[in-house]
Amino acid sequence: MTIITKRLLAAALLLAGLGACGPGTSSEEGMEEGEERVAGVDRVELGAEAMADLSLTFATAEIQELVPSLEVPAEIAADPDRLAIVGSRVSGRIVAVMHNVGEEVSAGAPLVVLESVDIGAAVADFKSANANAEAARSAAARATRLFEDRIVSQRRVEETHAAHEAATAAAEAAATRLRTFGIDLPMPEGAELGRVTLNSPIRGTIVARTASVGQWVEPSDQLAEVMNVEELWLLASVYERDIRHVEQGQPVIVDVRAYPGEQFPGTVRLVEATLDESSRSAGIRVVLPNADRRLKPGMFATARITGTHAHEPVLLLAVPTAAVQEVDGHTSVFVRDEQGGFTLQRVHLGEEAGDFVEVLNGLNEGDEVVVNGSFVLKGQLLRSSLGEDEG
């Protein structure tokens, strides 16, 4: 609101019969929020024209079924258990890349084909070890038959069986080495020696890729990142004074800046066991279903944790939070009286629940309070008080 507009509004209110204003009323631009006033003026009267210009709205103090809630700022993050980093287990050169960033892949989908001398050597060792194990098996079987015909000694049989066991162990070790490199056994017919395909371990979206054809890679290199965003985390912090209001399993309503007016449901999964010493707060984790994938890791949000305290609705005397103003350091509301004016009434408040707040005392059920426009009435009351003091 410009200074000129403020001056016009003040003049209109005065001409319309602002009964609470005394001589020497100061203009609104000279007022500062929270400025103290002289006690004694606790009522504002408005004429019909001023009432129409201000477009005041009202609410009745009434007993309502409230579900206490706690609102905290939060950020959406990926679930680490739904995130996979794909990398090579051996040194080698990339010969093929199947997918790019943003593409959806299933669990086991091929991502990168790698050619490696180490894998070629491991495959050769595996085949050699298997051949040796088969030969040792045949030798042991032959020795057993010859012993039954009393052609060879018992010692010879034992030697061949021991050699067979050693060869079998070597073949198993060679197979284990191949599996460590990412080679599936048994190897398919026609598989190219020295090549390995790196597959996605989970179903999800490729959110990062550094792999390129011809690139030389080492086991420490990260080639792709796959994320499943069908379920996300919401991370927030709750101050020490509010921790008692939060428990695992409580429902949470999430508002996201990217989708104003929409709400997303979640559930408290974890309340951290320790406090951050600097902020005196504990972290909480909320699980957010995201089947339509509209929510993105990194988004800012507000989490409204409902069902705090008794975890069930409670009947309380309540008014809209927007009706409450702070005057003279006290929470107050403007109550419409029988004469059509507005009386400042101090109130003591309890818990907030959404857009409403509990009134512990200061109001009776049925009292009508100003909601939209209460801030303007506060300004007029402060000007009236200062005007009386000046006069």
C-alpha cells in the first residue's frame, strides 16, 4: 500500500465516523509494527462506508473438533535404499552404452558393456580349471576301476582322488572370480571372451551417467546412477520443545512449493534419538509415496504433522489464527459488540490446529471476532491511542 493510499484510507475512516479517534491522529506511515500505545483506548467504531471499504470478515468462536498439528519446513530427498551406483569391478574400456539420463530401466537391464584383459584372462583360467577338473575326475574313476581289478594299488586310487578334489576346488575358485567380475555362469553360447555387461541392480530412472564409448575405466569409477523415486523421504527438524508431539507412525500432510494448493500424504518413519547441539533440534524422516513421480528430490516443502498430543480429535473453543493480533505485547482479538463497534479483547491461546487456534480464556462461545481486517483495526487503535496522548 502506497503512502497516498494509506492517507486516503485514514481520511475515509475519519469522515465515516471513526469514534475511537481523538484529536491529533497520526498517519499510518508514521507507525511501526509493534509500537506501544497509551492504554485506555480498547474500542474502534466504524461507519457504514468505512465498513464497506475495509471488507471485514468475521468468525464465531465455537467449540470445534480439532486435530492438533505441528508445521515444520522440510526437504524431499531420495531413499538411499532405492539408489544404486553402477561401476566396473575391473579395469577396461567401454565398448557400448545402452541408456541415457532420464530413461527408465528395469532391474537387470544392461547399461554398459566393458572389454577387459583381466576378464579375458579370468575366463581362460576358468575354462582351463574346468578342463583339469574333468580330467582329474576321469583319472580318479579309472583308478577306482583298476583297483577293483587289482591292477593298481590303494595308494594310487587315493592320489587320483586327491588330485580330483584339488582340481575341482581350483575350478570353483575360477568360477567365483568370474562372478566377482560380474560374469554370469554358465556362460551363454557365443559369449565374447573378455567382455562383461554391467546391469542395473534395481528398477528406476537413470539420474546420472558418466560412461562413454571408448572410455577407460577403473574399479573406483562411477559410471551410472539409478534411482527409484516411487517412494521418497521428507527430511525435517523438530525443535526440542516440540519433540514430545512427534511419534513414529503419525500421519503427515505435505505442501510443496512446486504444487501450490495440493497436499501429499506421508507417514513419520523415524524420529532421531539424538539432538543437534547447535540447533537443539532432532531430525525426523517421513515416507512419501510418489507413484506418479511428481515429487522430486531436492524440492522444498512444509510438513504438517497431525494427531500430536493425544493423537485424536479434541473438542476445543477455537477461532481462526488470522483473527489474532499482538497488541501491547499480548495476544488479542477484536470482538464485534452489540453497538456495532469492535472491542479489543486479550486472549490466552493453546495449541494450533491447521488454520485454527485454541482459545484457553478471554472469549466465550458465540463471540464474533474480526478475521480479515483485524490488522487494519489494530493500526487504527494504535493511531487513536497516540492521538489521544498528543491531544
